[in-house]
Amino acid sequence: MAEVLDKEIVEKKPKEPLFSKRNRALINDPLNDDNPITVQVLGICSALAITVKLYPAVVMAISVLFVLAVGNVVVSLMRNLIPNRIRIIVQLVVVAALVVLVDQVLKAFVYDVSKELSVFVGLIITNCIIMGRLEAFALGNKPWRSFLDGVGNAFGYGMILIIVAFFRELLGSGTLFGVQVVPNSWYMANGGYYMDNGFMLLPPMALITVGVIIWVQRSRNTKLIEEN
């Protein structure tokens, strides 16, 4: 008597491409409709404090990019090992270790910028954007998607920092990256018609500049306007 053996055909789910549409959204969304500063209103303190000059803003953006991308990957790798009760402590330890590394590198290679950034490098540890992404995303997703999420949010944060610093330095000092771009002949002291706007160098102007960016963004995308 012949026995009939039923073979189960297990259909394997096709592997998602590294840069699928869903993964690309992790990078694109924070640059547009889900920007951490202009939409989520996080990380405002550093946007006010270190955007007087373009160079420190770029250094801060790169620092946050490193900390957020690597931190997301590390927490994601440990996500199944971290007890729920101490997850915040573990996240803080991971971020603190990365921030110490960044701080030492800055002191070794760009000491002047390190002094200018001062305590704000240390405050990356408590940056709402970083802790928010670790808690909301890295703990529940695999390393690759966590890495892309970290890169995307860091790009979105850095983009706003650089835009604000660009206008503050240009209009407030007439320079970009410390290089004079407004001709000296334009200044009133040399018989011209132009004068630097000192108000651009004050912290309130950073907030106003961010507000203008938020207004422009919401005027282009009315879906972002909150309903009363």
C-alpha cells in the first residue's frame, strides 16, 4: 500500500530591498513633512544657541548625525536584551558614551569649535530628538531601519541648523564660514549703503528665523497646519 506524502510548500517572503520605498521614507520624511524641529518642535535649544556662525552649526549637525545613527543601531541590536524597567538608563548610557567620544574628537581636531560649542555638545545626551528616536523607533525595529531613521532625523535637524546659521551669519556679520562675503565697499563706514544687522546675532532672532521657516513650510503644505 503506497503512502502519499504531502509536501508543504513554504513560500518565502521576498526580502525587502535596502532602499525600498518604505526605507527611503525614513530619510525623506524628516526632511519635509516630519522635520524634528519645524514639525515636531524638538531640539529648539541648540537651534537658538549655536547658529550664530555657520561652522559650529555644521559641526553640531555632524555630531548629532554620528550620535543618532550609531546610537539607534546599538540600541536596536540590544532591543531584545534590555529590560523594560531600565531601558531609559541604557539609552542614556549609550548616548553618553557616544557624546564623550565626539567631544574628545572635537577637542583633539577642532579645539576652537569645541570651546565655542561648549556645554551644548554635552547636552546632546538629553536632546529630545535623540532620546525620542531611540525610544520610539530603535527599540522596535531592526538595525538597518534604525540606522536610516537616525540618519534621516539627523539630516532634518542639521538642515534647519545650517539654514538658520546661514542667514544669521550672513546678515549679522557679512561672512560665511568666517570668510567675508559682503564687500567692504558696501559698508556705510566706507561710503557705502550697507550695515550688518546686529540683531541677527542675538538668540531671539534664531527663534524668529525658525518661525519663518515653519511658516514657509506650512504655507506650502497646509496639511501641517493644526486645527483649533
